[in-house]
Amino acid sequence: MKVNRIRQNVFPVLAALIWGTAFVAQSVAADSVEPFTFTAARSAVAFLFLLVLCLVFRALRRRDFQENAQPRPGSRRDLAVGGICCGVALTAAVNLQQMGLETTSSGKAGFITALYIVLVPIAGLFLHRKAPRAIWLSVALAVVGLYLLCVQESFSITQGDFYVLLCAFCFTGHILIIDHFTQKVDGVALSCAQFLVVTVLSAAMMLATESPNWAGLLECIGPILYVGIFSSGVGYTLQILAQKDSNPAVVSLLLSLESVFATIAGALILGDRMSGKEYLGCVLMLAAVVLAQLPDFRSKQAAEK
């Protein structure tokens, strides 16, 4: 039980840390590469990285004769369907976000994207998954914290804002789809399959709508490798592993710490100065995360008595 609790709480925080610190690399790449080209490149790197991991894990299972680790009947079908569904949702989400960042500020984009912390528990109601009251209070605190942390100017709706809003809905769907399939298939294999789908779909859109600039790709090969391996390969895999047997609303709150880590990383790495408003936003975000953990803690304490 303690191992599961560590996985459900530490993994999404690590994913948020990776995504937050990868923001600088994404911004650098966005200056040289168009959205679909960038997504296709980073996803191809992530797929190859995860494919190697899958092969290594399979070899270790065979060496140790762990027959119970073999896929269950029908799991290959679940893996294929899950990979396609997750891949389509993730393709839409990351490309809409990249398109939105071309015409809106990163602060507004960060706030709008993180609205999935509100959308996930709301969607859960339609799926007959009720969230405790503490979760709703945590969501409210997190939304206020994200606003203070990210939004630096007067809030207005532009075309870029609309793209990022659609991105938030896609990320909500992605989280809920993972919540369904992660109970049936191996997490690393599911992540590998989804990035194969993202690579194929993004490459098709790249060839149809963009003119790939190979010189630009070579120019930002470092950021692409970093985002592909860490942000995509490691980060999204940690998300999938964290969501197994956990409340997706709580995981979404932990993942939203990405904005906090991005702001802190900007201050430490790029020398950006944080305002008092941003510090207050960080405090509210952390308070929301702590509060979100209390229902699980109390229920487990009651179960042990």
C-alpha cells in the first residue's frame, strides 16, 4: 500500500517537474520549427526511447522467468485501442497548445491549459465518479493560485486563447482515457503506443500543412531530444503509471504543479524575478495539493483502525 501511495503521489509531481523545466526547451524550439514538425520530431524521439525500454523490460522478464508478467488474454487488443485513443487525444492537445502559444502569452496559456484540474472532476460526475468536497476546495484554490502565478496582463480571449482552451478539453479527455486503460495494460507499453500514434498523425499533418525546415530541426536538435526523452517519454509515462488505481482528479491537481515548477525554473535558470503575486500563487497551489491528499489519508487511517 505504501508503494502504491508513493507511486500515485510522487510520480505525477516528478512529471510536473519535468514538464515545467522543459518549457525553456520548448520555447527555443518553437522559434525555429513549426508546430506539427516539432510535435512529430519530439514524439518520434519519445517513441524510440520507450520502445527500447519495452524491449529491455521484456528481456528482463524472460531472464527472470516471470510468467505472470506476460500479457493477459486480450491485453494486446486493449493496448492497441488504448494507444490509439490516448494518441489521438494527446495529438490534438499538444498541437493545439503549440498553435496557441504562437499568438498568446505563455502565462495565459499556462492558466488556460491547467483548467483541466476543473474539467476532470466535472467530467467525473458524468462518469458517476464523485469527488470529495476537499477535492473541490482544492480545485478552487488551485485555479486562484494558477491565475496569480501565470496571468500577468488583463484577461481577454484571442484566437490563441481559444486554441489553448480546446487543448485543456483534450488533456481532460487524455487523463480520463488513461484512467480507463491503465487498469488493463502495461503503462510503459501504453505510453510507447500512444507516441507512435502521435508521431504518425503529426507527421501526416506536417506534410499536409507545413514545409519541414530540416536546417531548423538540426539547429534545435538539443531541445527536441530533451523534450522528446524527458518531457514526452519520461513525463507522460510517469503520468500513466501514477494514474493506475488512483483518483484522476487528485492526479490532475498534482500535474498542475507544472506551472509552479516552470516559474521557479525560470527564476533559477533564466534569472526571471518572481513577484509577490507569483509567490502567493505558488503557496495556494501547494496548499491545494496538500488538501487534496487529506481524504485519502483519512480513509486509510479509518480502514486501519
